Amino acid sequence: MNLQMDFQRRRAVSGLVCPLLFFGAFIAAGFIPPLARSSSAAEIAGHYREHTAGIRLGAAIMLLSGAFYASYTAVISAQMRRIPGVHRAVVDTQTIAGAFACLTFLVPAMFLCGASFRVMPWPPFMMQNFAFAPIVFTPGAILQSVMDGPFAWTGISVI
């Protein structure tokens, strides 16, 4: 079996995993069904208080969905390079546009992380490093979920 093609087939599955994770994040955060447009500020604040753990989990899942989109973009670019006569600018445009499209998943996730008082954009870096050094950033997945202990970041203290 061709290991390169097997690897690309697994990355192609990222195109399915990405939206499943993205919408699963909304379920985990308690945003499906969406909050009513008529909700008062107090009701919305109450929802965030009641669903803090789910919002943190949803934010981590949503961040991860962006990483899967990056992987999907990479495999599309790799397949486009194999097409005879496709200009490099076309492949580069697809790659760059796909990289920017990752922001579609990352920006809302960052807002959810901010709402839960944790902002840790770890997945893009994790996927980048999986290409050459697996698991380097994997512990970052729990950073927005913990408030104390060895993985909590409580700010920089100057002695």
C-alpha cells in the first residue's frame, strides 16, 4: 500500500470531521437550540453561568475543528498539484484561501474561549507540528478548561 496515499485519504476524512466537530461544539456549549432573540441580558448571562463547563468544552472542540479544516485544505492542495497543467498560482491560491478559511472556525471559538475567560489558540500550532513532531502541543487542549493546577495559567508574575 502506498503510505502517501493512505495518509492523504485519512486527511481527506478531515473534511467530514471538521463540520461534525464544529456543530458538535455548539451542542456541547448549550447553544443548540440557539438562545432566543428576545432573551434579556440577564438570561444570556445566566446561560453562560449555567453552561460554563460546556462552553469551555465547546470552545476546545471548535478550535479543534479549525485544525481539521487546515488538514483538509492541505490534502486538497496536494491533489491539485497532481493535476497536469494546473498553474502553481491556482494551487497556492487554494492553499492560502483555505488557511484563511480556518479563521471561520477559530474566531468564533476564540470568542467562546474569551467568554469562559480562557483564550488558547492551540490547534493550528498542534496540526502544524503534527506534520513533523506529533503531540508537542497536545496538552494545550485542556488549557482553557482548567483554572488551577499544573496546566492553569494564572498570568505572568514578576518577582
